[in-house]
Amino acid sequence: MGIRLKLGVLSAVLIAVVLAGCGKKPVSAPKQTVLTRMESDNIPTMDPARATDAISSQAMANVYAGLYRYDGKTLTGDMATGRARVSNHHHTYTFTLRKNARWSDGKQVTAEDFVYAWQRVVDPATKSEYAYLFSGFKNADASCAVRRHLTGWG
């Protein structure tokens, strides 16, 4: 193959590349943010009532929503619109949920969802190692006492 033929082919390829770049830009979808995170070990559980390890806790913090979330060192509302309203006697905390708070299936998040989750933590059948953190909540201590009696926990 002669040098003229090689230069001709190279020129044709370069022209094709340059001309291809002159067309209209395709319409692109809205920009999405994607987070890829690797974990060096298996995630022991994704059950918030049963997790006790850092790997599970970090994985859940990455994908679950709660009443509040830390933004750096600042506690901000997540499912809650803001801080809880506390009664004068400090026995009642009222959380206001965001109107647009929805589960991944589109169903509205309700106060009953949080009541269920918290009751599940103190239920002896769940065997939550952190049930004692709910001590002081109405009926939580009775559930924890049942668990201590049945399992020797605590």
C-alpha cells in the first residue's frame, strides 16, 4: 500500500470523524445522580429493629428515611417537617409528617407506620438488642420486662 493511499484513507477517516461531530446534539434525559458504594463485607441485616453492627447501620442510613436525618452536624426533618412539638409535661411528642412522604410503592407514609415499627422493636418476638432504648415510651417497659423474663436478656 502506497503512502498516497494510506494518507487518503487517513484523511477520509478524519473527515468522517469531524463531520460526525458537526451534527445536532441528541436530546438527553434529565441528569440523574447515581451513587455507587461498595461494602467490603456482607450486610448482616437490613432490619432496623435487629441491626446492631456498623455495616448494617450504614447501609440502612444510605437507603432508608426516618423522622430526621443529619445534614453534616445539623439535624433536619426527613419524613418529619421539623422538630417535634413537646407538651408542657414532656410526656407527649407530636411529629408532623410531610404531606408528600411516600413509600417506594407510592403509598402515603402515616403515623401508624412509625407506631408499628416502634412497637415491633419492643416486641419480645423481634429480639431487638436495642429495645431498651425505648424505655420510657408508653408500654415499652412492659414489653421489655416480658422479654427480660422470657430470655434472661438485660
